[in-house]
Amino acid sequence: MAASPSMTVMIAAVRKAARGVQRDFGELSNLQVSVKGPGDYVTAADKRCEKVLRAELEKARPGYGFLMEESGTVIGTDPDHRFIIDPIDGTTNFMHSLPFFAISVALERKGEIVAAVTYNPISDELFTAEKGAGAFLNNKRLRVASRTDIHEALIGCGIPHRGSEGQADNRAEIALVQAKAIGIRRLGSVTLELGYIAAGRLDAFWERNLKPWDLAAGILLVREAGGFTSDCDGEASPLQTGNIIAANADLLPQLKKELAAAKKTTGA
């Protein structure tokens, strides 16, 4: 894979930020944890990682804006470009020394995601994608799974954390999908789960009430691996609604049908 200059910059920033995350991983007794809301946490490692990412990207691309999970929005002098950053997607996993989380950076150009990096610093798996150039895992080309029947599909999903909305609706959705799919998995890092869709490790995925930094990189990974993404209920962009289904062309409408049936049972 011949990386573009922007991709080279993003990968270098992610790898540099990952050093601190790798050092902090497993140091449970030393983690400084703050509570953002019920079941929603941020660690000092999140903040340090985000700081390094911003510094490195700002140095290489001065003027670009930022949308960051911990620090919010930074308006750049370049109105056409911004980086969307999730320093540790899967913070709860990280806090429990569960090695399923990722550093995620996406580049948005004129409102469109054109480059993405998702990196698990523990497994050293680097997912990358650029618009029109394909998706890769450690330089190996990715393709979504080819299964066409939901009865043979392994499906990932989100589960709302304590205190968040939509728990009853989520249980109804899981009940219907569980009755059709071969299995359901909740892994705890949206950006990695979307990378797993791109790699064919999961056949489909859905989750609601997400933020742009959860989705930006993963959406491009799925699309460049030949997959599709959609809002759970309509045709709007998942980046706008925060609700996503990801799968191949055959499975996406089947999963969407089950979610619509679940919505009828709950009256949502």
C-alpha cells in the first residue's frame, strides 16, 4: 500500500500517541479516572493520548480543525479540513486491562471522510483506509464477509451503558436478532468492531446513540472494504444520526428489517 502524505502523517501521529497508551495499559492501580456520566469514564491516558495526537497532527497540518472526544471542537484556519479523534475508543475495556480498544483518527475534507486510521496498540493491528484506495490491515487488503443469509451471520452490537437511553429498545432488538443470527457479540469498541466488519471477522454490526468520533474512521474502513453503512431507521447519514448498521449489501437490509420489527414491538 502506497500511503498518501496525509495518511503517513496520521499513522505517525497514532503510533507516537500509542506509546503512552501501551505504557499505561495494565497499570490499573495507577490509572487516574474521571466520571463523565453514569457508566461513562475518561482516564488520564485518554487525555494524554489526545494531546499527543493533536500536537503531532497540528505540527504536520497547521490550520486544520479538530473534533475531539475529550477536548471538543477546534476551528482551524483551513475551513475544508479537520481531524476527528477518539484517543481511546473502548475506555472501559482499557480500564479493566481488556485488550480490545483503539486509537482512532479520521480526516474530513469538505464534510466527507477521506482517510482513516484505527489502531489497537496492544495487538499491533493497524486498520487504514483512504477514499478510493481500499482498506487495509497491516498492509493486507481487506474485504467484508461474503455471507448472504442472516441465519449464518455473526453480528456485533452495542449495549447501552448504565444510565444511558434506549436500554429497553436495545433488549428488544437483541432478542429478535438473536433468534435469527448464528451469534451476537458485544466487544466494546465501535471503531474496532467496524474494522472487524471490514476484515470479515464480523458479518454485520449495529449500534445507536454514538458520536462522530466513534464512527468516522470505521465508516470509511467498511466502505473501502466493499461494505455498506446506513442509519438504523432511515437513509440519513450515521454520522448525523449517531445510529449505524454496517454489513455487506445482502445482510444490511436483513438486519435493518429485524430492527424495524423490534421497533414495532416497543412502540418506539
